[in-house]
Amino acid sequence: MKRLIAFFKEEDGLETVEYGIILGLIVAGTIGLVVTIGNWVNTSFTNVSTELTANPPN
């Protein structure tokens, strides 16, 4: 029983887990940002292409 209590009180390795969670959140946020910006850029280029096709320059 003492070993079980000691195991749950042990804090070695918790920093590594915390850093892993923080890194995961940063990666998820970065991926979300890249997808959002990518969609915005794609929409912008599609709009420009549509306008140029409908109204070609003289």
C-alpha cells in the first residue's frame, strides 16, 4: 500500500507531460490557423480568377 501511495505522490515526469500538452495545443492552433489562412487565400484567388474571366483586360 505504501508503494501505491508513493507512486501517486511522485511528481517525476510531470513537467514532460505538461510540455507535451502545451506543444500539442500550439501545434493544433497552428494547424487551425494555417487551414484558415489557406482557405482565405484560396477564396481570394478564386474571386480574382472569376473577375478576370468575366471581365478580361483590354
